[in-house]
Amino acid sequence: MPMFTPTQKPEPTASTPPASPSNGTSSGRQAGGVLSAGVSIKGSVRFSSDLVIDGQVEGTIDSGGRLTVGKNAHITGEIRTGSVTVYGTVDGNVTAVERCELHSGCTLRGDIEAPRLVVDEEATFFGSAKIAMRSKQP
């Protein structure tokens, strides 16, 4: 009698591979929320850490966290956040505490205020930019 009997490994079940982000970011584990393409929101959006928007938002977005505007996204309204990365379309002013990135293929129509601004060569930006550190209050 053999001491060990061969065991058969279960066949892997067919599963859907994780969807790669449609916003142009590298795939990886994302903490926070996702508003996917096809989602439409009218009103205020608030979040605490990370949010990826790939749908449509009409209203204000407020957060101290990181916002990623996916390539399918269309934001109409003011954005006030810790940092923002834009791959899609934004019609409104952007205020970022840390940085604002405009990637190739995006369109931003509005003013930007941030201590750091990164603009790719193929990004479209209509507006003015105020690049300054926020003054510390005594």
C-alpha cells in the first residue's frame, strides 16, 4: 500500500479576469471607489481617499484624497481635491492641494490652482493656471 496517494488538483474554474482600468493607469490594486463608464451623477461627490471616475458627473467634487478622471469621464463642475489626474474631460475649475496632472488626450476647460502642474504634450487646456504653494497661516 503506498504511503501517499496522488491527489488530483481541482480544475481551475472559469473566471473573468480583472478588468484593466479604462483610464490609462497601470493595473494594480486600487484602494477607494470607482464610478465606471455609464454611471451618471448630478450633485455633490465627496470621498476620503481615492476615487476613479470614468462616467459623468455634473456638480462639485470635494475631497482631500486623490481623484482620477478616466478617459471616458466627463466632469462638469468644480473640483477641489488633494490631487487630481485627468485622462478625460473636465469643464470647470480645479483646485488641488498637492498636484494636478493633465495626460495625453484629456481636455480641461477651466482654471487650475495647484502647487504642481504636469501637462503632457497632447493634453488640451483652456484656462489659466496659478502654480503656487498655499501660504501657511500663523
